[in-house]
Amino acid sequence: AVPAEVEDLFVDPIRISGASRYDTNKAFNDYALESGLIEDPSLLFIATGTNYPDALSGSAAASLFPSPIVLTAPKPTAASKAQVLEYESEESFYFILGGEYAVSNDTLTKLFAN
């Protein structure tokens, strides 16, 4: 969380939050899509939400397209699954950030299950 004394340094900051990091991730991606910060949700970056380096590293690449990063847990949350379903199209392409230990094939199977 950002302390109030730091937040006070900014003019009209926008605070985006959720009940969990996965809900916050979805709230941010929804905001970014609605405001035009994300232009191509069919190009999706997927990273573990249990640790930050893969998502942090991938954020630079995602910003170039500009496309969303979806965080997932080993047992994907409803927020993560909703984003994958919402952004899915015939043109969808997925970048999985991190190795099998970070985002396992089992996690991906659960994430993409209906």
C-alpha cells in the first residue's frame, strides 16, 4: 500500500484496488482497457501472481504492444479466469512469462478451462 504522505505528493492520483492482488490486477486491466491504455487485449501476457519478477520484467514488453498482463495463482482465481475468457478471441496470442515452476502447465490448463 502507498502511505498517505507519499500519495499526497501527487495531484489527483488514481487508486485502483481489489480484495486480492488478482482482483487488483483485473481492476487495473479493466481500467486500462476502458481508458485506452491497453489497445490489444488479444495479445495476453500471463505471469505468476505469487512472485513479482516475471510480471515486472514482462511489463516492459506488454507496454510496447500495449497489452494486458494477467496474474495467476497455481489454482487460478475467478478474476484471472474472467480476464482470459474476456480477452480471448480467434486472434489471441499468449506470452507465458516464466518457466514451468512459475506458471505450470497444470495452472494453464486450469486457467483456460471453462
